[in-house]
Amino acid sequence: MYQVYDVIVVGGGHAGCEAALAAARFGAKTLLLTINLDHIAQMSCNPCIGGIAKGHVVREIDALGGAMAAVTDSASIQFRMLNRSKGQAVWSPRAQCDKIAYHNCMKLYLERTENLDILQSEAVEFILENGQIAGVINHFGEELRAKTVVMASGTFLNGRLHYGMRHFQGGRAGDPASIPLAQALKEQLKLHIGRLKTGTPPRVLAKSIDFSDMELQRSENSGEAFSFYPLPRWLPKTKHKHLPCYGVYSTKETAEIVRANLMEAPLYQGKIEGIGARYCPSFEDKVVRFAHHERHLLYLEPEGENTDEYYLNGISTSLPPRIQKMMLATIPGLENAIITRYAYAIEYDFIFPDQMYRTCQNKIYPNLFTAGQINGTSGYEEAAGQGLIAGLNAARFAANMDPVELPRNLSYIGVMLDDLVTKEITEPYRLFTSRAEYRLHLRQDNADIRLSQWAHDQHILPDDKFRKFKRYEEALNNAENIAKSRKFKGKYIWELLKQHGANFDFPLPFPGDQLELPDDAHTSERILRQIQIEAHYEGYLERENNSINKMQSLEKWRIPQEFDYQKIPGLRNESRAKLIKVAPLTLAQAARIDGVTPAEIALLQIHLARLRKQPHEE
């Protein structure tokens, strides 16, 4: 007799891990399947977490009870807050990680989680009963049954690695591609499948690098971290938290070698079908598209505290190994570089995300949820954010509960999911702060304020973490009320911050009285920063609130799934086709579809109003 799980998660990457953890925290009996247990949460490309907008997502995952922030803090070997010279709405944390430590910490996190089993095996086929998914079959022939399935297959679906004009099947270097499952998605489920591409640079040994003329980039020693909460005591931690990175520029000679060998670049010889990310181009793409730039900035980043391998950020390429050696020999400090892993491009199958809802739920198979690169996104952080929502909603569906949406005015994860199902995906999707129209509200510093209550209501933020958040929230509210009553301005609070830095001796004295702050210096610093930020942006935040209220009024106009756009005169054919394809759930989502005009939204509103009145008239 087979055990029936509530949720089966296929894939052990960043999306799959957060999906399995969220489902298990919700209380669903969950199974995570992965081809190789020793490659769980593998950092296949850059061993770093965070960055512009991505750091916001990691903080949101933490506020939602997820593991990525805590695992990053455990495995961190360098931490920096990016964009400090700009407004605090776009400050973004970034950590370089020990890739082995990151894997070990996440694997341990999964192993210690209640309601969660993990199994090393490959899913090759779906179990279909009465036209619906009833589980998966693995390569051992076992039937693994479940009420819901989460697909988080990363770059493994029909994956192909390109090293110059040679190519090999693979999900990434060292791991096999998932060919049968890719075929099952096409032939069994008959989903609309596309092809995307990404790539990775070479790795080199430290002993072969001359760092003397490179720009040193030190770690910040600010005491900041990704997670809002204390780390579990059982989670191991790296010892070296401040390993440096280095910057260097490619040369005119590097570009000349690339131009002279484009006949061996699979991207330019039609050997790669998949579309690559515009914002993370290969080095040969940089040379061709930006021919007016003679040089390009590269970063040398350590792969870990117990290895001498360095990741060459900025020089991803699919040129053959001998050309890669020639390229590196033209870069100052890398003339004698020993390559340990060659760069390559990888192309893989993905499911066009207009086939899912903002809940990560498939429109054709209601108990199928998808997350990560299978949805056409790039990046560990984007994948993990989707995974958390997919896992939560798969668990809710298994419990006969409706899936929930995370609004775009509440989170970057919500922005991403709304974009994926509304916009046309022509390249791997990547988050930027510019994608969020309410980014003054969606700061990395207030992710717990925005999301902790929502997460606790959804039963994915544990009670102990929620109690800690409520204590912080209460202290913040008390301090804000005192500051407002005594008319302390943001500038005054900021002067206190600059005066005391991270070494506070609280409570701080104020004229004639004291501001009530917790004994914990870090918490007190956070409170002062929140008061300063809110005071600084007060007028702009009020303006954003007005926009949010207008948007939410359109979100309240739900569009029935059976709504017939063919019966509405006045819609242009282009708009009608896009509305049918996207099937928006609300007027607000319909208004964000490219090409749908405000006049057509008003027309939809009129027809929805008539639908609302009809039951009363009857």
C-alpha cells in the first residue's frame, strides 16, 4: 500500500527547498524528490545571495518563515549593503557564501523539519487519473502519490550544456538532464513549453592569480545580517566572515580575441535555441552589443572559506575551453590563471507562465504548482520566493482550502508573480527595484513589518518567530508615538544614528526625557532607523498610499474565470486576445497587461457591474 502525501516537490534547488519547507510548516505531509541529495540548494552559478531587489526578496522570504536568509547568514563569507549612497528604499543586502556550507546548511534544515521527507530519485512521469495529476513515477518505477505536485526543476528539463561547438546533455555541469520529465510535460500534460538559456563563467585557482594590481573590495563589518531572527543553534556557521573580493577590467585584447572567434560561439552560430537574459549577457554578447566599450568590469569572488577557487563574475561565456584560456591571459592578474572549471552556456525547457495564476497554480491542472526557472525566471532568490508561495498554496489545496495571493503592493514576490502571469516572457525574468511601483513601501528593512502578520495568518511563520516580531513591533510603535508627540524630526534621529553608529548605549537621552527603546542595541538601532526613514519619506509614502488605495479598488473587481471577452463589443482584437490568454483575475491585473487601454478597462468595469447587478435583479 503506497503512502499518499499531501505535497510532492520535484526538485531540490532553491525553489524546491522553500516549497517543501513552506508546505511542511503549514502542516502538510510533504516529500521532496531530487536527483542528487549531495547537490541540494546547489549554487550552480555565483555563490552569492542578494543584490539589487534580490536582497529584498530574501528578507521577505525570512519574514514569511523561509530558510534562505538564515542559511545565508550561516554560510556567509562576506556581507555588504549595496546602494548606501542612494535612498534607503533601494538599499539591498548581498552576501558572498561558501557554496558547500550553504548546501550543507540547507540540507540539514530540510532534514530537521517536521512533516518533510526527502528522497534521492528522479521523477520521470506523472500519474494521471480522470484527467488530473495523482502523483509521479520515479526512475525506480515507484508510484509516489500525492494530492498536489510542485514542479521546481530548475535548468534540468531537457538541459543541454554548450562548450563552444560541442554540447552535452546535462542539468548543470556534473548532473544529468531530466529528459523523461521534460517529455512528460509536453506529451502527457500537453503544456506550452519554451526554451531559455543562461550561462556561467570559468573558475580559477587563487595560487595562479596576481591580486597585486586588482581593486580590493572588503566586506562590511556593520553587524548586519539577512535574517530578522536569531539563527538556530544547530545550524553550523562559517568561521571566516570577511573574505575580500577583487575587481579588475578586461582589456581591448580580450575583446579582439572574442571577435576573432565568434565562429566558435554557439550563440552566434545558431546552435542555441534558447533566449538568454538581457541583463546578464554572456561576455561575447557584451563585446558585440557594446562594441564602443573597450573593457568590462569583472569581479573575482571566493567560492568558499575552505577552497582556493575563485568565481570570475562578469565573464560568462560559451566559447570553447582553448579560447577561454586565451581570453583570461589578456586580463591583468590572470595571465597565468589555472582554470578549474570551464565556462559554459546551458539551455533548458520552461513552461510559459501565462498558464498559471499568481498563486503558482496551473490553470489546466489545479493541483499542479510550478516555481523557479520552470516559470521563466532567473536567480536563486526569485526561485526561492516563488517556491515558498507554491509550497504554501499546494498545501492549502491539499487541505481543501483556496490558494492565496501575495499582493504586489505588499511584496516584491507579489510584484514578480503578477509580472510573470501578466507580461509576455521573452527572456529569463529578473527582479529590479524599478519593477515595483511602490518601492518606498517595499524596502528591505521593513519586510517583517509588511509580511509577518500575513505569514502567521497563513500558518507558515512559527509562533516563536511571530512573538519576537510582535515584541519588536510594539517597541517600534511606542517609540514612533513618542517621537511624533515630541516632534522629533527624521534629521534629528539621523544625527543620533551617525553619532552612535552601531555601538549604541541605550536608552538614548532626549531633551528632558528619554525615548523608550529595548535593551537590545541592534533592535534599538532598527527602531531609530525606521523612525528616520518614515520621517524622511513621509510625504512620498502618503502619495504612494493614495496610489495603493486606487489600485486596491480595482483589485476588488474580481473577474470570473468563465468571463466571455468575445461578447464585449468595443474591445480591440489585440486586447481581446491578450485578455483571453492571460485570463486576469481582477481589473487591476487586467490594467497591467501590455496594450490594454484605460478605456477598455472602463468598458470591462461596466460589464462586470452589470454582472454584479444581475443576481439582484433576478
